[in-house]
Amino acid sequence: MIVIQDDLTFVDGIESVTYVPAGGGSPVVVERALRRRVSHSEAAPSDGVYTAHDVKWFLSTTDLTERPTPGATIADVAGDVWTVLEVSRDALNAAWRCRARDLALAENLEHRVAIMRALWQASAAGAPTAIWIVELSDVPARIQPIDGEVTTEHDQRIVRATHRVYLGQSLSLDANHRIVHDATVYHVLATKMPDRLDQLPVVHVEQSPWPLG
């Protein structure tokens, strides 16, 4: 009898992926992984449990000995990241079957942003001064305006705008972070972590004010 990891060696579509446990941890390279789209017959009766952005990943138990957990991620060589929602073993106990969702695609994360973090140093006068460094780049995101107002500061009218930023990675950001997109700077006000695995973290930000002409 041929077990599935032997089958995977000869099946078209075998690829190498990187598995990262839920909550972080050491990445594991899985050399023998097989991706299958969720079929219409599976999706149709599922009441929205399955979506067009779901796949079934089969990960060789030889390459990945510990059982994957919901919330873990699987990244392919193209850089697409899939969040594991359900896990089971195949009938021969030779591969982990993971239903996973590309949350960036499902939530239409059309932007790419940089995450910057402040390094605080004392100035010549002794006052704390922030030096901003890039902590992460090319993070999938969707920036959504939610509010704005015109105020006056130093006899100049300026616009302040507040946004929600949906991030494709689970990042807990605070006031020591900023988000940059196309040279526009967004100051972090608060982060709301998702309540469910199929949701994304939401960061409430304020765009750097700009003067009215």
C-alpha cells in the first residue's frame, strides 16, 4: 500500500511551504505539501463556513510531526499566507488535512504598508526624541477612512482624519508604532485583536494632519 507522503512525491502540484504555529514560534519548512481548492459541492451546503478563498492543504506528517493548530499559518513560495481554520488527519494518518483561508484575499487587502516603531533617545537638550525604524514592510492592509475634521492650529487650518486599518498579519500595535502607505503617515491610536480566526486585526489610526490650501 502506498501512503500519501509517497504519493505526494509523484503528484502534480506538490510544493514547499512554510508553516508557522499559532501565536508565533519557529517556522517549519514542509517540502511536501499539496493544495486543493474547496469544491463547489463542499462549499454549497456549508452556510458560509467554506468560501471561495478557502483551500485544503495536505502537509506531510514526515515533514511536520506535530499536529497543526487552528490559527497557524501556511505561506507558499509566492508569499501568500493562509490561516488554518480546521485540522484533521487523512485516512492513512500520513498527512495533516488543513482547511485554511487567505484572509488578505478574502478581506480585499489591496494596500501594502510599512510598520514603523519608535526608538526613543535623549536629544542634546535631554528631551526624549523618537527615531523611527521600519519593523515590517510590504504588509497587506486595507485603509478605510471613518471620520475627519477641520481644525485650526497656529493660525492655520488643518485636516485631521481618522481611519481603520485592516492588517493581514496579527500584530499588536500601540502608540509607539506608525503605519506608512505611499508616504502618508498614520499614527496608531489602538489595536483591536480579532475575536475569531477568520477575522483580521483592526488598527485605529489618525492620519498626520495636512494644511488646507
